[in-house]
Amino acid sequence: MITTWIWTGLLALQEIAVLAAIVAILRRRQEPRGMLAWILALLLLPVVGLILFLAFSEPRRGWHRKRREHRRRELTGTISAETLPVPPPEVTRIEGVLDPGVSSLADFAKRLGAHAATRGNDVVIYYDAEKTFLAIQLALEAAERSIHIEYYIFQPDETGRAVRDLLIAKARQGVRCRVLLDFVGCWRLPRSFVRAMEEAGIQVAFAMPVVPWRGRWRVNYRNHRKIIVIDGKVGFTGSQNIGDEYRGRLARLGPWRDTHMKIVGPGVRHLQEVFVEDWYYTTQEQLSVEEWFPPIEPAGEHLVQIVPTGPDQEIHVMHQLLFAAVGAARSSISMITPYFAPDTAMVLALKAASYRGVRVGLIVPTCTDHKFVLWAGQSFYPELCSAGIEIYEHDETMLHSKTLVVDRTWAMVGSPNLDERSFRINFEVTTILYSEQLATDLYDDFETLRDRSRLIRLEDVDDPPLLTSLRLGLARLASPVL
């Protein structure tokens, strides 16, 4: 009898918890597909669905936004008044430099929360993982005053140890080193690995740790950014993490391909600002002092704009920016993404661009570490192909690049994927390159990959077998919460 009462009580509590979760979902008024996916998970998988909801849902978006805004206000006065010199007009003036349509996009991005576009940057784009790692290694070895590193994944393997040991060597030379890592992305990092850095004087912090006994039990809102700033003057950003797999050294994934950048010039200051804000948000240590923001002279001819995005912002900046970019295209849109799980609005935008006569091309890898996301993306193929969008599946490598080239005149490179997690949940950073030369280089890379990929034809995906259609449908249903 007592056991029966206990089970009855537990079931009642579970039903109350599910009801409370559904009420919370309805009050959020988010994208309907995401709301429906969570409600179905709660109803069809009562216990498992509730656990997943508690761990992965996003009802505390307002809390993150308010907390980040508070931290940002604490930093703003110091950064503006004491640290950052006013950039000369030749660095920030873009009127007459860009096409009016592209110039309006730069202004639009700034209104959404991006940094101002800056001229006078030297930008080198890397497509080969080994060349990226070598460039980073050489730049770290040349550091004289400071190294700031912010990564989603930092593996304790041969590659990770090489970077760690180099940081330790520089720290012992008197270089101030700070490493900001995502708590979930680096969950496999052993304490001994971190302790070796700390004992050498390197400051290591983990963004948004999951600490249930302190009320931090959600694993969402990850810091997915990849940033290195050296001496406040040299920056790296893009899509490549630190680890053997990101250099193509894991047999199960095979060759690996990313798109990463080295920036020298005024744009580096904005990467430093992103790091400073994220570091303060995590550690409450203020880095807004003159030594972290040295004056930066123009170093090249490229105009770049740094765009940090995340759930701390009132609107979904990355989603708005991509939507505007697709809408502004006049002749071509060329995209590469490792994880393609768009929402309805993005699908409609891509289809509308194609119907306007814009040539829309998309490359997605089939060699992937997240098959379920691949299936979710494949569920969109029939309607996209019907609209004339060219979809290519790349089978040779794990293609981890995240790039967008518009009209071969400007481009975006960064950490966001073309999925709802990057649109709404992750902290990301994107660099907009207002340079026809760089856009052409990225488009040439797109064409090279396209020639080595398989074109998806409508007749091949329009009527899949029953089991395949069920698998794709299930993945698509779950895509808002992947």
C-alpha cells in the first residue's frame, strides 16, 4: 500500500512538472515548430522529455540578457573613457567606399549590435587545417605582451598539448596569457591538463559552467566562439577548434576542412572587445586598461566588421543578418555549412531569392559527426530543389567551414552554423568581409568544393522509401531543439 502511494505521488509530481513545463513553453511565444517539438517530447516521453527540457530548453534567455547587459554597462564606461583611442576617420568612414546596398547592410548590422566596420585591415584566409594551425603557432611564438584565447573546444590530445605547452612557454617568458573555454565543449579536459597551465601563471576560465548544486543545471547557451588575440594587434577567428580531429587526424572522421582567418589591423580591437566582455562575464575581472587596447595602425586594404551574437541580445541578430543578406543578393548566394537545419523563415528567404533569379548554392558534408542534423537538413531538400536551389553533398572530407558569399562582392565567415541553435542559443562571432578580393577567394573555394561534390537532383529525393522518409521526418521534427 505504501509503495502504491509513493508511485502515485511520484506520477502526480511528474504530471505537475510536465504541465508547468508546457505552461512555460506557451508563455515564451517562440518559433511554433520549436514549441510544438518540446510539447510533443514532454507528452510522448514524460520522464525523458522533462529531463531534456530542463537541461536543453531556453526559458532563461531573459536572465542571460539582463546579466550580460549589467556586465556590459560595468565595462562600457571604462572602455570608452580610459582605454580606446578614437579611431581616425580613414578607419571608420565607409560612405563612398562601399556600394550603397552593401553600405546599408553594414549600417543595419551595426544597429543590430555589431561593431562598426573598419578599414585598413590585412586579412589572410586559411582553408587547410594544418596551415591554420601553423599560422596560429607562429603568431603565438611571436607574442610579446599578451595572448587571449577563447574556444568552444580545446582537446587534451597532441594538438591541444602542443598549444598548451606553447602557452606555458610564453607565460614563463612573461607574456600574460588568458584562456576562456566553454564548459560543455571542453568537458573532456582533465583537471591535470588545466592545472599545468595555471601553475605556469596562465589564467583559465570556463564559460557558463554546469553546477547543479548552485542552480546552474542548464547545458544550453554555449559559448561557440573561436577567438585568439595576440598583443592586442593580431587576431584569429573562424570555425576551427583546437584538437586532432580539427586537423584531420581522427580516422573515423577522415580529412577535416575549416575556414579560418588571420586579421591584422583595426578590426582586431573589436575581437579584443568581444574577448574582454566574455572574460568579464565569466570571471568579473576587468581587462579594460590601456595595455590591452594598444593603438592599431592600418595594416592592409580590407574592410571588416565583427559581429558577436548570442542569447543575451533582445533579437536574434544572426538570424536577422542572414535573412537580410539573402534578401539583398542580386546575382548569387554561395553557402557552406556543416550543419543545415534552418527554420521556416530562412527556407522561405532562400526560396524567394531563387525565384527572383538569384543563383543559390549550398554545400553540406555527408561525412559528419552529427548524422541526425544531416537527416534534418536532408528533409528540406525536395522543397529547396523544387525552387531551383542547387544543393551539393560533399563526401570527401568533414567540411566544417561556415561561409556565405553574396554576389561575389562581400562575404561572411565565422562560427555560426545554418541552424536554429546558432540563430537563437549559442554565443557566436562572425566576420563580415566587405572586400571583393576576399569574396572572390571564398567563392573560388566554393567552386572547388562544388566540383568535388554531388549535385542533389529533385527526382532523387522527391519520393524516398518509407523508412527513410520516417527518419527524415523525425529529424526535421526535432530540428528546432537540436
